[in-house]
Amino acid sequence: MSFWRALLRGTGLTAETEKQSVDTAMPSREERVAEQPAGVPVPAPAGSPAPLGPPPEAEHDQEGSAPTAGMRAAALERTLRSLVERHGTEHPDTITARNNLATKYAQMGRRQAAVQQFELALDEAVAVYGEEHPRTEIIRENLAWALEDAGRPADAAQHWEGLLREREGQFGSADEDTVEARTRLAVCYRRSGRLDAAVIHYERAVEDVAGTLAREELRLGLSAALNMSGRYDEAITQLRMVLAGRRRRLGKGHLDTLTVHHRLGRCYTQAGRSDDAVDTLREAYRAALNSSGDPEVRRLTMRLRRDLAGAYSAAGRRREADALL
């Protein structure tokens, strides 16, 4: 799930409908969406053709132009202040308004401000609803994404750990949202240097995920964690599986296929398998030359040429390396 879809999918808490994973007494995914207090603007769901309008006082400036992001944020700030004065901080409407404001800050790139407001909203939600309430879960997920966006993967991991436990207990390991939480936890572990833990969660997510494309992306993440751990042969196995799948589906000259082909060649180089690196990078280089109409492919072709020359040099084939440089 993309950052903005996850960030907005219930923020303030939007009316996006999601599937129900269990037919138990647990609330449905629709029931996890909070009703909006009057006057509180809600961010548009990801993919929406146009955002919802701001409150009337922010709708137009003096020249009648459309409101800016700053004007919308100011309107949300005013709404939050008003609700705090009227109801206090630990009130459902106030919590929703703070969540909306944090979302707007995140959309504007005000990462630290977004994190601060999400943290306050989470503390308030825990006090009002409890740790495991669906509304608390939504805010915790928003905070986890915002921490990732702010470059704090270790802090984000703490929240993904909690979300994974809750979702696995409620909906099972193969539920889409459970797999998402496990995937984000693996990513955060990898980015914060907890490589063994990252590998464990990537491997489990690969088993549980539904869909070929999602599984390929997980295998790429797994290969990166294995590579960083020095487990090159295992990383190569993952990359070979992804490469075979993309060749079948997209063709050998597609940018996505060539990108994985390039990564495989570099992994052979890191593993000290010079001959395999030469063969793999040369094959990828030739495929890229035959598909160089795409500007991105042309840029990748130059990187392949450089890395192939390095592989020739590492294999002691100086003449062929010099011909490429």
C-alpha cells in the first residue's frame, strides 16, 4: 500500500470502505471509520480526483483564488483550537481534528510537525479508546508511516510491531492488512540495521502475501536484507526468481526486468563470483542496448556498461574492460 493511501485511508477518519476479514464480534473495517465532527474538513482519499474543500472561511482569498495548502492547514489549526477550548483534548472530535491536521502537515512535507501531532493524537486516543480500539489503530498506523517518512525507521518499527500483533490476532497472518504491517516492519528493521529480524519477517510475508507483483516486491526487499547481511547466495536466489517472473511477464528488455537483472549482476560481483557477474551483466547490457529508446533504460545502460567493465576487470579480463571504458 502506498504511503498516501495508508496515511489517508481512515485519517480523520475517511470513508474509504475496506473488506471485512473475519465474521466475528470484532468491528468490521467500515466500523473502524470514525464519524466526522461538524465543520472538520477531511482529506480526500488517495486517488480522489479532487480534494474536498476547506471550511468556508478559507475557501477563497481576497482575489477569489483557490485556497493554498497553507490556508487549509490554518483552517484545520483553527478548528483544532476551537475544539480543544470547547471539549478539551481527550474528546473524540478533538482527536479526529488533530489527526486531520497531522495528515495535512504530512501532505505538505512538514514531517516533524506531522509526527508531533500524530503522537499527541495517539496518546489522546489511547486515553479515550484504549490501546486496541480500531480508531487508535488507525492513528498508530498514520504515526508509523509519518515516522518512516521522517527518517525514523527504528521508532516506526515499534508501532508496526504493535499493529502486527493486533492484526495477526484479530484477522490472521494472511490478511492483507496483517501482511502490510509485517512488510513495513521488515522494511523498518532493514533500514535500522536489524537485518536478521528483517529477513525473518520478509520471509514470512512472502509466504502469506497474495498476488504475484506483491510477492516480487517482497522478494526484492528480502534480497536487499540478505545482501546487507552478507548472505549473497541467498540474495541471488531471490533475485533469480524475480528476474524469471519479470522476463515471462514483461519481457527481457523492460526497464523493471533490466533493473532486477542489473541487481543480480551486482550481487554476483559482491559475492566474488566474477565469471557469473560478467555473464549476467553482459546479458543485461545487451538487452538494454536493444531497448534503449526509453530515457530511463539509456541511463541504466550506462550503469550496466560501467559495472560490466568492473566485472571484466575483477575477472582479470583487462582488455575487455578497457574496451568499455
